[in-house]
Amino acid sequence: MEKEYIRVFAPATVANMVCGFDVLGFALDEPGDEVVIRRVKKPGVSLASITGDGGKLPREAARNTVSAGVVAFLEHIGRTDVGVEIELHKRMPIGSGLGSSAASTVGGLFAINALLGNPLPRRALLPFAMQGEELACGHGHADNVAPALLGGITLIRGYDPLDVVALPAPPGLHASVVFPHVDVPTRDARQMIRAKVALKDAVTQWGNIAGLVAGLFTDDHALIGRSMHDVLIEPTRAILIPEFHEMRRLAMAAGAIGFGISGSGPSVFAFAHDAENAAAITSTIQAHLTEQGIGSNGYVSRINRKGPRELSA
Amino acid sequence: MEKEYIRVFAPATVANMVCGFDVLGFALDEPGDEVVIRRVKKPGVSLASITGDGGKLPREAARNTVSAGVVAFLEHIGRTDVGVEIELHKRMPIGSGLGSSAASTVGGLFAINALLGNPLPRRALLPFAMQGEELACGHGHADNVAPALLGGITLIRGYDPLDVVALPAPPGLHASVVFPHVDVPTRDARQMIRAKVALKDAVTQWGNIAGLVAGLFTDDHALIGRSMHDVLIEPTRAILIPEFHEMRRLAMAAGAIGFGISGSGPSVFAFAHDAENAAAITSTIQAHLTEQGIGSNGYVSRINRKGPRELSA
């Protein structure tokens, strides 16, 4: 059934999950973006308003991922007769390493698809979401958009063809997430990574990702923790994140299962055994950053199993 | 309870499993080695006889892995009072890439432990088995000895400390294994591998191993098959194996789930949906090798879930 109006929430995501660079990610219950789509008479897509972005995001419909995705979607399904205006309410920080552009893109696509009575199955929205990432970040990776769209923990097994595998999210697992207010542009963080790596380090890495996947299937927190090590990417990216090693020390001392960088940073995350544990980790890390004169946002979340959801009008 | 005599079977193993270089392996129901241990009065370990090796293996107890492992085990548990003589009956080809030395080492250790009433739990035999691999191959890897000792499919998540994870073996999964009679020394096969690899290839590889592990947990043959690709090691090792690409083509055309090199070769293996399918793949590949004037051994086996077992006297 088609609608006149829809308001949706799309989740922030944590990509990489320490040992799964470019292939693993999971969705959070919070933070995330809110996208409103309203029908208008005139065919075409316009961006009515953006709030919460501090004026950082493009206002032009063709250049903002939330609207560019909707345009591509409408063209694909042959519904260029449809007229909509979009409101994007950023309820999460930009440039944080928490999949901000993915949340906006996925929110827009989920909303337009639902507004038109879901002409496409949810997985079919993924290629449009990847185009949105290309627009926002310069590379069309799926490690944020896949969990943002599908929820849970996702593995991008491969890109040619795109093969997204849903992994189980152990019920007790909670995430502690902290965004320290320092700038780490995604492009710079990617460029610092070496193009060649030692085979022995790659072997260590794939032993760990295999262990992590096994730990998720068996709900084995200890195995998940033993597997959450990154010998290849983190040593380089951590240089750009002040207090990274102290944050890790504090998280692990507070009982974290594992700790690492979210996406390309500067946000960090930890897996915790329960909500209380996750809250303690978040507040310990934030208190330390405050002492160092660094502002931060802190979150405590389960793994979001549903992905985007419709909000009441 | 201690015994005077024991006869055991220890299985051949397929290491790497295509996308899990140095970390994955599984045990076969056949072929394998047979080890007999018999008490004698005089303390110490002697190698009474070796059959089936064509005179290739060292006859000196300190230099053969089957006996060297038993010596190390007896020293470790403080039973240098024990006197045994060992018979090793090779029931599998040597230098085949099927874990021949691992089968002998594991057979000896399983047998001596059982002879003495199992003073050590089975997993505690693993370090001794790795010493055996060091003696036989010049490197103490666990990717053959872990599945030979523990059965099933094993992941070596890491070595420091040693972390072996048992992965589920889907019930229907059968292996087709062919050993073409060509020489590919393990040391040479290892030396051909580049020490540095492209990060993007490593990412492809760890997407695949994560997919393979997920496929094993979900009994998803299609996902297992999509994940059985190796962009890093196989392209180099395949050069040493005549007819490799044609064997793959034949296996896949015969309905294989996936195909690749066993260990460092020259043996190849395929996963198949059932015993009949595995038998067809083995005979198709062997027929092709025969046409090319290359002799071979062929096997059809389930995944061996138990590892070594005691045989009746």
C-alpha cells in the first residue's frame, strides 16, 4: 500500500569489527538518523531540510546521499512520476566512523521503498546504498550499508558478485561506543594503510576472523574476545586517534570482551557481556577523555537485529 | 588401565581447505596410518619395523616422527621407565600433501597415551604432535596434526598461545581426494609463496574464510562453495601440479561444491554433496590423469569426526 508520508530511523553501524577489515559490520540501536519523506505534487526529489549536521552536508538533492539514493531508486523502478520532499534529521555525529552517510542513505532508501508499498525486497536496496557510499566516501563499500540496511552482524563475503551473509548476533552481546571529538577524515585514514602486507600477518588476521565468526555462532564470548585482534590496520589507524591505547586498556580493565576502532575511526567500540558492563566501559572511557580535554559522545547499545524501522508519524 | 599392546589408526588430513591457508584442516576416514605399540622389558623406545614407506622414512627412533613423539611424551610424563617397540604401517602415500607425517606422529602419541591409560587428555598431545611436524617438515604447524588428533574440521585461530577451535562438519559433506604421482616437496612448495601480498587480496581471502566458517555452521553447501577460492596461495602452488586446472574443471563439472589443493599438494580434494557425488569426482579425475600417463591414488571419505581410533588386536 502506498503512503503519503513516512518517518524512519536508520541505524549507525560499526564496520570492520577489529579483525574483519572491509568485510564485517554490525548495526546499533542508537545512534542513527531520522528520515522523513512526504509526497508532493511535482514529480522529482527535493531536499526540504537537514537538521543536526551543523551545516556540513550538501543541500543539493543530487549531491546528498539521502536524496541521491532515492533518485536512483525511483529511476530504477520506473517511477519518475513520483514527487517527494525529504527531511534528514542527523541524530548522530558526522565523520565519526559510525557510518553516518550509510545511515542517511539507507534511511532514504528504506523510506521511499516503504512509501511506495515495498516494490523491492529489502536486499535489493543494497546496490543503491552502495552507490550512496561511493558518492559520500569515494568508494562503494558495503561494510556499513549492509548492516545498516539488514540489521545484525553482516559479512561481505565478496563483491563480485555481491555476497552478503547474515551472521548471528549473540543475545547477551552489548556494544559500548565512544566518539572522541577529533578529526580523522575517512579518506586520509584509508590512504595511510599499506597496499602490501606480510603474508604471515594476513594469516594471523584470517585465523582471527574465522575465530570471531565461530565465536558468534557458538555464543562464545571468550573466543570472540581472543579473536578481536588486528595486526594489520589498527596499528596504523590508531596513530590518528589520541588516547587509543589508554582507551583500550581502560575498556579491557572494565571487563570488555574486545575493543577496537569503529570503521576508520575516530570512534572506538567495545563488546561487553551485558548492558551494565557496556555502560561502565562507555563512562570510563568518556571520563578519561574529559580529563584529557577531549569532548566525546558515548553510546550503549545492543546489536540492532532489525536495521531501519518506521517511526510513528 | 595400562595395556601391553595397542594398535591404532590415525587419519590423513587435508590442510588449508582452499581459503584457510595455515589455519584450517579436516580429517579423513581414509587413508591413514596404522601404529602398533608393544611393551618390552628394556626401558626406552625402539622402532621395530616400518612397512609401506618404500624405505623412504628414517629407521632411527630419534629421527622418525612416530617414535620421536613417543620419546618426548614419555619424558614429559616422567615415565622413562617404560620400554616399548613401535611398528609403523604406512597405509597412505608419503609426500602427498595429505598429512602423512602428522598421521604417523598422532598415531604414535594416541597409541602411547592409550597404552598407559590416558594420563593426558587428548588435546594435551597437540604440542608433542607439533614437535613431530617440526622434525618432519622443518616447521611446527598444527594445520594437519590438529585435525588428525581431534578429528573433524579444525581452525588454528592462533599460535601464541595455541588456540584450536573445533568447527562443525556438515553431515552430508563428503570429500573426494586424489593424489597424482608427481613430486612436490613441501619445503619447495612453501618457498615459492611470496612473503608479501596485496592487502586487497588478503581482504578477499578473509571474506572467504569467514564465509566458509559461516557455511560450515549453517550447513550451507552453496555458501561453502562460493567461499572456496584462494587468490593468494593456489595460483603459485598450482603451477607445480600438472593438470590442476583441468582437474578443477572436471570436479566442478561433476557437481563438486568446491575444489582445491590439499596442503601443499600435489594431492587435490573436492567437497561433494554425498558419497556418490564424491566417488564420481574421484573417478573422473583419476581417469583423466590416467589418460595423461599420470598414476594416482583416489579416495572417497566423509569427514572423520573422531580422529585416531583403536583397532582390534
